[in-house]
Amino acid sequence: MRRHSRPFLYFAYKRGTTDMKHYESSDWNFALDIPRRWNSFPPVPTNSPNEVIRFASREDGNHLLIIFRQPHDPK
């Protein structure tokens, strides 16, 4: 299986085939663009205590994006 060097969302956005919407989290200080018809869901702590948010869609298959944040100790 060939792996792409950039995520699928990048290719869909650049090809202009998917309308995107901007999502910003002031709690976690990040922003990203996701397909407009995707939905956001709260984190599932039993999956990982580092999970921040989920985005999912069942349009044209099952799609799931999970954002994780992990503390970094620069020592």
C-alpha cells in the first residue's frame, strides 16, 4: 500500500472537490480546516486521556479524525 506524504484532507482541499470549514479551539490553541459536512464530537477519555476532539463523517464511507495533545517536557 502506497502512503502519501500529506494527509488526505490536503489533497481533497487542493483539488477543490470538498468544501471546507474552519475549526478553532481556544481551549487547546489549535485550528484546522475540515470538510464542511463532518461533525465534531467530544473526546472519548477511555480511548486516551490525551484525546482532545473527534471529527467524523459517514458520507461516502467512514471517516474519523481524532486530535491528541500530549504534554512535552523539554528537559
